[in-house]
Amino acid sequence: MSQSLIDHRGPQFAQLLKEVLAGLQRVFQTSTGEVILNPGSGTGAWESCVVNTLSPGDRVLGCVNGHFSARFCDTASAHGIEVQRLEVPYGAAVSADLVETQLRADTQRQLKAVLVLHNETSTGVVTDIAAIRRALDRADHPALLLVDVVSSLASMDFRFDEWRVDVALTGPQKGLMLPPGMAILAVSPKALKANQSARCARYFWDWAPVFERNARGEFPYTPATALIFGLKESLAMLEEEGLTNVFSRHARLAEACRRAVKAAGLQLLTRRSEEFSNTLTAVCMPEGFDSDAYLAHAERTLELPLGPGLGEVKGKIFRIGHLGSLNELELLGALAGVEMTLTSFGVPIPLGAGLAAAETYLLQTAPGGLGHGR
Amino acid sequence: MSQSLIDHRGPQFAQLLKEVLAGLQRVFQTSTGEVILNPGSGTGAWESCVVNTLSPGDRVLGCVNGHFSARFCDTASAHGIEVQRLEVPYGAAVSADLVETQLRADTQRQLKAVLVLHNETSTGVVTDIAAIRRALDRADHPALLLVDVVSSLASMDFRFDEWRVDVALTGPQKGLMLPPGMAILAVSPKALKANQSARCARYFWDWAPVFERNARGEFPYTPATALIFGLKESLAMLEEEGLTNVFSRHARLAEACRRAVKAAGLQLLTRRSEEFSNTLTAVCMPEGFDSDAYLAHAERTLELPLGPGLGEVKGKIFRIGHLGSLNELELLGALAGVEMTLTSFGVPIPLGAGLAAAETYLLQTAPGGLGHGR
Amino acid sequence: MSQSLIDHRGPQFAQLLKEVLAGLQRVFQTSTGEVILNPGSGTGAWESCVVNTLSPGDRVLGCVNGHFSARFCDTASAHGIEVQRLEVPYGAAVSADLVETQLRADTQRQLKAVLVLHNETSTGVVTDIAAIRRALDRADHPALLLVDVVSSLASMDFRFDEWRVDVALTGPQKGLMLPPGMAILAVSPKALKANQSARCARYFWDWAPVFERNARGEFPYTPATALIFGLKESLAMLEEEGLTNVFSRHARLAEACRRAVKAAGLQLLTRRSEEFSNTLTAVCMPEGFDSDAYLAHAERTLELPLGPGLGEVKGKIFRIGHLGSLNELELLGALAGVEMTLTSFGVPIPLGAGLAAAETYLLQTAPGGLGHGR
Amino acid sequence: MSQSLIDHRGPQFAQLLKEVLAGLQRVFQTSTGEVILNPGSGTGAWESCVVNTLSPGDRVLGCVNGHFSARFCDTASAHGIEVQRLEVPYGAAVSADLVETQLRADTQRQLKAVLVLHNETSTGVVTDIAAIRRALDRADHPALLLVDVVSSLASMDFRFDEWRVDVALTGPQKGLMLPPGMAILAVSPKALKANQSARCARYFWDWAPVFERNARGEFPYTPATALIFGLKESLAMLEEEGLTNVFSRHARLAEACRRAVKAAGLQLLTRRSEEFSNTLTAVCMPEGFDSDAYLAHAERTLELPLGPGLGEVKGKIFRIGHLGSLNELELLGALAGVEMTLTSFGVPIPLGAGLAAAETYLLQTAPGGLGHGR
């Protein structure tokens, strides 16, 4: 029998769904927010967020500090939202002070929402969402706080309730360590209220039937069942390690990566240490070299999967990802690959220097001291 | 390294994508249509179809002969399209004559599209899309022909080019035998042209960037990579068996199922034999019994996965799916389960009679005669 | 790094091994017996049993009631053991009375062991091991009781401790629901003592180093790690269902199968109902038909996996297996396949009659009555 | 239906077996040798080799240069074979000259076989089997040449036919990249002839029924089907890369590993460069440190899987495996792990120096020059 025809409607699926939604709430660090799962992607999650909370003609403050934050704003524009863009240079975080200034200037309270990325995946920059929340509070502004946590959730500390975020959105393929194919959102009571008056056209993304059917363990559409099964496993892995340990592990590996980059004589795109991302590191390609050509070389010679520069920094940077289930040896193997491929690409760097710096830092910070246990 | 960060951007993925798109074209039986893959679902495929070809305020002819065709029309309505509904009783196919009448009546050529389901999954009824095309032709009407093939593609003969369909849409979880999580569309040149002037708001579903990036082996969003890998396998399986053989197998198993139902003294929802679906069979619950209660009983006692009645026929029918990789023994096992659970639910049917009828038919029609080879 | 070089020597593997050995003890229903795992097969398990407990020139009583019991005896003969064969017709169980007679006749106590199969896989006959034990006791004979439980363990009630079995041997591919590739033995203290004086040449199969290394969570040879991981899963499945429920399920499905066979007008090889196997049913091929030719036909036309007649009953019977994770619908599907392929092979049987008999019995015995829950 | 009951007896399995046996012949580089597959292990392969070619009381020349070669000889001893041991220090290869001397001294031609390891897994030493063959030829001695290729086949060049080996034996878990659980042997016509007169007791391991049943696509015992399916895949991988390329890759990675070890100021156990193994490297633990304690530390702190010293070198060496599907980045990650764990264990080594040496060598020898393609 075609299991697929109905296997997302049985009592076992209902139980699974309940567990997965509760587990995701713990990862979002929320008890008041509701979680929504859609087949989709991060782009789909932007669309779900925008069409469910806003109406054509609405005005929002869009914080842009990289390629993906620009596209989040583009999503809103595509749905008839007027986006007042607060542009920040690539490699910098969004300044809470500037956000506050713009909110204070909005004396008519026309801005319905602030759109911001917790972690700009294109530049490896983390924005202080707690500070953005304080900016909203200080300006006493009622705008919704809509936060992309695609490359931060389950890797860096993100607190939905404490920071009073209204919508946080992500996919399964980063910190949740699954294949892509889903939009995952946490939604505050305030966002749910906004949903009722939001007039953007929507059918597939509409939250209302999802909540109604989820309550019965069902979906109004055919869910991405394989990923929902996968979520059960990845949530169990995160809970076994402990969220705090997961965050520490990412912080430690990220710092090791940055030390390796600096010891190799290369420059980080991000300048301020408090804005360093713990999930990926953007490295400036030395003068005279094109990073896209370098990436093709690294892929061809060592199958090394690095991320390209996007938008304004296309050809100028490359990105090293260090998130998910990564361990020390995998990071060091990848850093060795960067050393080797940069060398064979013609960039003069000292072989082994970056690795030594990373090893030294990892040894100094080994959990439990030198003879660190797991 | 986080493979997932970029593994959908390498040269191997580009090659895979190319093969999968070409394979799907063969399954859609099209050489002129382009294929689009989105993370999503059948509902998402409706939305993709509607927002990419129509504009708010447009009028369309929506053919409604069951629960899913009604929801296809709802999708259009949600996006501000005015849907002129051509309602047909549950259990019947859409009459091409009625379509022709309505199109002829539209002397102003205001109807921009005809929305129709090849196979109504809620009732097990197939509509003759070739006849609908002839109706459009006879009425000399320029409307787009938008066809849902969710529960027919790769199971029943569907000819995108020959029937000059403009959009055909489906998901991976039926005839393509994969887990759900994707919207799959074939798009004609005429639909592509309509896309350029369609003004429905869209970002995630927008076709234009997909075609642009697909040409480079990429996607404008993170694709559902696991399903794209899966498609390669399921396309290979379909090609190995041969589409014609796949269609014959479904037709043969479906007829065996119907004979079993009739031999058990039960009634089919679909009355006209030319409208029988080869992918699922809707069975009328005998007077005095509620089909929802029966399904819960069948699930609880034998984990038998049957489909419920939806919409108007809720509680009145149940549905037996027989599509995908199903073979004779699995069908007979499922039919035995139906016999047993109906009996234990209190419906008086003769045990074994339906099975004997199905077996007899399957033996009579065995490929290669009585000693049928595979 | 080549994980395989040493991954069976770490602390995680030691913990896994401990759990698996304890779980298998529960399945053997023993607290005094030790469990030994070897890469191998049932044939390998015979060899392990023989070379570890006996010496060339020893005499044993070999109970032969089918193909596999004959081969168990052949294993002993190949190692220089003199086998006094107690032959019983194919289709019958081993008579405890005859065993007692032979043991009593052995006034010199020359017989070192009794070799017997709990379930003769070639004929579908179960022998009452408790009765064999009583025969040994009544004869006051010190022979070891060596029992093949290949096709009974974890499907039919087998009590290592209560029946004072000395060696019980099996593989992973039947009741334990795994791929083949292992010899699994439970060994009593008495067998361990015999091991010390047994002089059959052995190195790979030698128990002594296994016990020594197992105590440290290791093996003296490279173990079949994948199967050991698999055992953890299958033991968890058995414990979740409960051994008693597993036995009941097998008994119920087996009786349904036998009723189907009889209702089809066919004859069982086993005549006495107390000797019916609950894991497989041997069916006599009607006069004038060759069962090997029928099996080839069934495999070719419906990919129906039936077992052939072996040894004396080659060409005369076929075997239907019903063990492991089988459920009602899978059994009924298989029985439908038998009905269809017998018919297309030319054997005149009434289609559906066997299925109706099986369905009727399954309904009558449904756990929890007619509306049986799981 | 219990597939496992018979799925190793169908026509599909017969075809699979034929392909796998032919593929293994290519890997053994033989057209005259026959391949035998048994559930088992390397230890089982020794037993299969010994009991099928020799008789109790026979005398053989056993070349011992490490832990595993000693155990190969132990296997023979356990079966009543008299083993004349040619002992060579741990870390050295077997000298063909010494073999020749001993063979010449055997004027009565009492030595029935020479037992030797191509690659001593406990010390990382390769013996020149072609030279051993020449020693046999020069001494004009008829002894069988029985060679353990457990840790060399499919990683280092081994030529069954050219070197006129009589039995070569291995398992699936090294160069064939599968889980353990099998004994794999290639057998020359001369060994087959010896088999007919060999009188060691055997049943499970007996070659005669294997050849008889393999000819019909069957086995006399239940085969390890999962591994046979796996072999099809690993053979395809080896053929895609090409055996010559596989050997070159292993040689290159092994040399990189050795250079890293030396650059770290550590000493290799193997002294002569022509005796270096390309599948694993044995490293001497610096004075004052116990390698077993170090391995426990490396496992605990970084889950680094290193091999221990065995036999005479217990506590004195550790082994780095570099065989199978290993690539540059995995090797470098592992070497980084060795640097870090040695440091945290208190061994004074310069961090990064070994890695730099390995990187430099890998860059110099990159296939296709600096910008090396795959």
C-alpha cells in the first residue's frame, strides 16, 4: 500500500510531531513561542515570515549587512512591503544604536517590523540581538522583531523568549545537521496576533491552518516526513551534548579557525572580535587573487568545500564553515586543505603555521585541561 | 566541514541536476516544457503555479470534482484570483463538454486559465485531459491549461506536449516513490510567457531566478538535495521498467482491486468505468457505518493505511491506494486486510471472495500468459 | 583513519558487547549459560559446538529427522566423532522415548553427547527438547545435550536453563531478524568444563580465548561488528514486543498458514499437530508435480520466496517461512502468492479458499477480540 | 515472508556472486586462481587455508616477523602441523635469502608449505613476496606458498599469478573498505590439488562443497549476504579509481605520514625504506612513555583511533592506519590529532612541524603538478 498516501496522518506521526515541536522550542529557548514546520528552505522561511505578519504597503526597517540580509529585505519588497534599508558595510554587525535612531525617528510608528539576521552567513558576522531588542525598548517602539537564525540556531546562543523575538526562522541544514528542505519558524504571541490582520496573499505558507491541524497531529499540506523523522534524531543529539556544550564547542573551534587564518598571514573580513561568527569564518583573499578561481581550484584539487564571496565581496573572500557535528580533527583537516590549496594556487603562506596555531589554542582550551576528557 | 553549506553548488551537483531535469521531462512526456523543482509539497506546487502565471483580479475557470480540486481553486482565490467554479459531483470526472460551454460563454476572453486535476485523489476519478484540451481548442479559447498530476504522473499516462498542457504540477511522494517534500512542475513556453506579465507577489516561488540559476547548475534557494538524489534513483527505476509497463502495471492492479471490492459486495464511488483511477480506489462505506471510525479501527488493529473520505464524502468512503512500487502480493495483502478489518468492524462481507476475484483477474492478465515472466 | 583497524577495541564497543551478550542471554532464557559470538553461519555454529566439546574418537547420539539434523551429524563425523544415528522419518519429531532407549542401552556411558534440532528447518517439525532432557534424566545419562535452535530461537519458546541444555546454537538471520554472517552459541558450565578436555583441533572456533578477551570487551579475532550493532537493535525490538508475545504471534501466524494450506486441499508434511513448527510450514506437492519446478515458477512469476525440499523430500515439498518480523498482511500476501502460483503452475486449487480460512482464524484469535488492538 | 530463509538461493544472487568472484580475481591479479568466500575473519581465513591444504603431522616453514605472522603459525600448530619458525626481529621483513637457506636445508622435501605475511599489520613491514617466490624457485622446492594479504590486498601491489602464490587470504575490512565478517581466499590449481589429499578435519571450511555449490550460484552454508552485496560496491569503486591509482594513492599518503612522523622527531619502527608498509605506519613511543597509556589518552581526548603495539612491541609503539578510502584531508586531520595528543600526553614535539612536512610532500607529488586534478 502506498504508505506515503497517508502515513503522515496516523497516531504515531502525531506523537512524533508533538515531540519534535517541543524539542525545537527548547532549541529556540522559548516556552511562549509556537514552532511551525513547512517544506521549504531559508528563502521559504523569509517568505513565510513576511506574508504572515505584514500587509502590502506596510513599511519595515530592514537591516542589511550582507548578501543574505539584503535578500531577506528583497523578500519583503517582493510582497509589496516598503523596506527602509539600514545599510551597514559587509563585515560589520548591525549597530543597535543606529537601529534605535531610526526607530526614534519613526514618530508615526509606521515601521511595522525590524528585519535582521542574527548571523550574516555571507560575511561571518554576528549581530547582538539582545542589543537590538534593547534598542526597540529604549525607543519604545512596537515594531515586530523578525530574526533570521539560519546559520546560528543550535550553534550559537539564541534566546527567543529572553530577547522577546517575534519571529525566528531557520532551516534544518545548518546547526540541526540535516539535509535541507524545510522552513522552521518560532512565532511569538504578538506575531500570532499580527498574523490575524496581515493581508499579504498566502495559501501554502498560511500559519492559521497549520496551528489548527498541528493541534490534531496533522498538517494542512503533505509534510516533509523524512526531515521530521530526522529532527527527532538531531534534537536527541543536541540534548545529549547539551546546548551549552554545543555553543562552547562551536566557539572553541571557531577561535581555532581564526587563529589559524591569522597565523597564515591572512586577514579576516570581520574586524571586531565581538562580532565574530562561531559558525563560519570569512577570509579575505590576498591582493591579486580571485577567490572564485581559488574555490574552483580547491574543489578540483582536494574536493575542499569552501563558500564563495557573495554580493559586494564576490571574488574577494572565501568562507570556512565550522558548524554542526564538526570535531577538532575534521576542522584541522579542513584547515590543512586550505593551507595546501592556497599554496598550490600561488598564495605565499607558511605551511603548518596556521595548523600549529590552531592546535596550540585547542590544547590550551581542551575541556578538562591538557588531558581533556569528553 | 559543513558539506551542507555549499554542496549544492559544486560541479557534481550541477551534473546531477541536469540529469534529473531531463529524466523528469521524459516522465512528463515533454520536450518543450521546462521542469522546476522547489522544496515544497503539492499545495506548494499549486501556489507556485498560480502566483507565477496569474495576477490579482484575473478570472479563471476552476473545475471542482472533489476535495483537492476545490483546494487548488482556494489557492487561486487566496491570491486574489476570481475563480469561476465548475462544480461536478464527487465521484464524477470533469466534463469536457461543460468546460467547452463555459469557455464559449466567455466571449470577452476574460478567463485566463483552466484549473483541473488529472486524477482527483479524494475520489479516485480520472479526468480526460486530452478532451479538456480539445474543448479549449473547439472553443478557440486562449486560456492556460493548468493541470494537477499529483496522483497520476508516473502511474497513469500523462502527455504534457501532446495535450498542450501549460503547467503540470506534482510532488515526489506518489508515482515517483519518494518521501514528500518537493513541488515539481513542468512549464510550457506559453506559461513562461504568461509568467513575465503575471503580477502575483512572489519571491520564493518565482520561476525567473530558478531558470537563470538552473542553467548554471544552481538554485536561487537551498534545494532539497536528498530528494534530488532520490529522484535520480526513482527515475532510473521507472526507465528500467519502462513508462508503458509502469502504466500497465498500475492499470492491472487497479482493476484487480476494483474486482475485489465488487466481489465483496461493496460499491465504488466512481460510477463510470472510463473514469476509474488507476492509482487509488474510493469505496463507499455501507449504510450505517462511518468510514472514519472504520479507518481508525483498521489502523489500530492491522496498521492498515487507508485514506479517509474528504470534503463532501467525509465519513462515507474510504480509499485504497495502489500506486508506486506496489506489486501483486502487497496489493493482495492489503485487500486481505480490508476484508478482515471490515469484518471485525461489523460489516457483513464474505471473507476471501474479493481476494479470489482479484487473484482470478491477475492470473488471467498475467504478462506472458499463465506462466507469466517478468 | 581506518576505523576498521581498531574500532572493535574501544570502550564504546566493549559496552555494546556487554549489552548484546546480556540481551542474548535473556533470549536464550539463561542466566548460567555464557554466550559466544563468532563470524560464521549455522554450519559454523555446528563446527564451533562440536570441536569445542568433543574429541576425535568420541561417540555421540545424533538425532536425524531431516536434512539439517543430518548435516549437524556430518559435522561431527568430519571431525572424527563416531555418530550413532537415531533416524526418524522426515516430517516426524525426535521421539524422547527412543532417545531414552538408546541412552539406557549405552551402559558403558560411551555416548558423550546428544545432538538434536529444536526445529528441523527442512521439514517444519519441532522436537520437544524438555522431553529429551527428561529422557536423559530418566536414563541417568551424563551426555551433553547439544541443541540446534537456528530456526526456533526468538520465535518459539526455548528454555536453555530450565531444560538444562549444554550448547544451543543459532545464527542471526532467522528469529533475530538480521542478515546472516554469524554463529551464536549459548554454553552451559558443564559444556565449558567439557571444553577443557575436548581435543578436536581448533583455533578460530576456540572458546577459551573468546571468554578471556570478551571479559575485556574484546575478541581474539576481528568480530562481525555490523551484526553486533544490528543485534542491539533486534534485541531491543524483541524486548519491546516481549518474548511471550513474539512466541504467540508466531504461533498464531503459523496456525493461520496451516489452515490456509489445508483449506486449499493440500497436505502438510508434518502429521502430528504437537510437532508443527511455528516458524515454517512444509507443504506436500500434489502427486504429479515437482516442487523444484514449482519454486522456479513462483520465483519467476511473482518473486515469491519459498524454500525447496531438501534431502529425502527434494522435489516433493515446498516450505513457507513465517518468522521474524512478519505480520498478518505479509503472511496473507504470501499465501495469496502461493494460491496464484500453484494455480498458474497447473495445480487445481480453489482460489481464495485458503485465504478465507486464514482470515477467519486470524479474526477469531485477534488479540483483544474482534476489535483487536496492538 | 522471511526473505532470509532463501534469498541466497535465487537467480539474482547467483549473478551477483559470479560478478563478485570475477571482480575479486582481478583484485588478486589472477586468472588461474579461484576465489572462496566464507563468513569469518582473517583468523578464519588462516584456518581455512591451513585445514584445506595440510595434514596433521605435516611440517611447514613459518616466517615470523610480528604478532600476526606468529598467530598464522599458531593456527597451523593448533591443527597438528609442525611449524619450523623462521624468526625475524619485529620491524624487519622476512629475508628471502634466509627462506632459501632453510628450503635448501630441507633436502628431504618435508616442508609442505611456506607461511608468510605480505604486510605484517603489527609492525608496518612489507615482505617482498616475489623474492620469496624466487627463493622457492632457486631452492627448487615444491612447498606451497601461503600468503596472508589481510592488510595489503587492494592497497599495495599484490600479484597472485605472477608470483605463483598458492593461497592468498584476507578479509573485507581493510583495502576492500567493508565491515569485517568474512574470510576471502584465492586458491591456485596446485593448492586445489593439495586440498584433495589434505587430511586436517574440516566441515565448515571445506573448499570442495564450496566450489561445487558456487558453480550453481549457491553456497553449502548461509553466506554473509550483506557483505557480498557490499563487495559489489567496493569492487566498483576500486575499478573506477583503477588498481594502479589505488596503489599510488596509498604510497603517497604513506610517505606523507612517515615524513610527518620524522619531522615530529619520532622514530619509525621499520628501518629499511624498501620495507615500509603503505597501509600503516608503526611509530616508536619515545623513551619513558607507554604507548598503551598514550592510546587510551588519544581515544579519550580526541576519539583518535590508533593501533596498539602487539606482542613484543606492546607498550612500545603505536600504529597509524592509512588505508582504504582515505584522502589527504583525513590523513592530515589524523596527523594533527597525533601531534595534539602526543603533546597533551607530555611528549615534547613541535606542533605543526609534522603537518608541514606532510603538506609539503603532498604538494610536491600532487597528481598533475601543483594544480593537481583528480
